[in-house]
Amino acid sequence: SIEGAIFDLDGVIVDTAKYHYSAWKKLANMLGFEFTEKDNEKLKGVSRKESLEILLKIGGKENEFSRAQREELMDIKNNWYLEYIVKLTEDDILPGTKETILTLKEQGIKVGLATASKNAMLILERLKIKDLFDAIVDGTQISRAKPDPEIFLKCAQKLEVDPKKCIVFEDAAAGIKAAKLAGMFAVGVGSLDTLSEADIVVSSLAQLVKELN
Ligand code: G6P
Ligand code: MG
């Protein structure tokens, strides 16, 4: 039986995935190459640093920048991203999110958040949902990015729940892989094309709520 539920943030609770995409696209264009929505799937769930590496490879520029320049490129991208983030409000919480979390809690299931983002605390404050979670693990607390299972195992540990009794909600292929490597039940939130490794796939949490009712 399930004792813990772990949520990804970007693309599951709030549609920030589109803002990450816009900011990375802008950076790619600044560097003189195209960056498509299909390319972007490879960046979902992946850390900022790793994302830049993948992006530079797509543009054939993986050998062009020093470490300091890479830091600068990440800052430029993040500043563009933050322009969107500071405008987030409670209304941006995706439909079905609160219902899903509250339903789980009513059943005595502990609820955690596991995100690679270093902007997570800012986003949670904007959405005013920090208190919904029994445990939070963000990008400042982990050393290995998804698909490594570290982030989910750490969250389960904080929740004091056996990883095998956890269910994960994820919109990224890397996140689904990480959840499976952690021995958890993985719910893909999005499309079956990209999330085929998930145990089940729903198009959104709103759809999940609808199906459960
Ligand atoms: C999430 C997103 C990624 C993002 C990563 C780091 O996992 O899915 O697209 O790159 O977090 O986010 P950050 O806010 O720290 O740049
Ligand atoms: Mg995500």
C-alpha cells in the first residue's frame, strides 16, 4: 500500500516548464542556433547546469565556453526565467493539484516535493503552497540530477516512508526513470509518447481527479 506521495514541481504543479523552454530558447537564439520543443524534452527534470551542457551540444558549441562563461550563460537564462516567475500567483497552480494533495492527505498519505529547481522556494512562496508538503527536497540539496534516484530516495527518507511505498508524479522522462530506479510507482503527467516508462500516464492532475470521482 502507498504511504508516501512525491510530486515534481515544474510541469506538474505549475506550468513553469513553458517558461524554462522560453528562456532556454532565447539563450540558444542569442548563441545563434535553433532550439525546438522536441529538444526541450531532454531538458525537462534536468538540473540547470546539465541543461546548459545538453543545449550547447544541440547547438554544436559544447567546446566553446569556459567554466566562467558557462556560469554567466546560466545566470542570463535564469534571469529571463525569473522575469516570469516573479509574476506567478496562486491562480497559476494547475487545476487538480490541491485536490489531489488533499485527497492523499485525508488518506493518511505523507506528501513530499522533489524538484531539481533551485528556484523552488521562490515558486512555492508565490503559489502559497509550501505548507502542503511534509518534506521538500530541491536542487540546492542534491548532488546528482534526475535520472539519478537520489532526489526521490532523499525525499522518501525525509518523509520516513519506505521508497517501495511511494508514488511519484512526474512530467519528465528523466524524472520517471529516477522514480523507477528508486523503486517507486511512477505516474507520468503528460503524454504517453515521452513518458512510456511510467507505470501509468495521465494528461494532467485535473484528469486524474476527474477519473477518481
Ligand atoms: C526542473 C525543470 C528543469 C530545470 C530544473 C532546474 O527540473 O524541469 O527544466 O532546468 O528544474 O531549475 P532551476 O530553476 O534551478 O533552473
Ligand atoms: Mg518537471
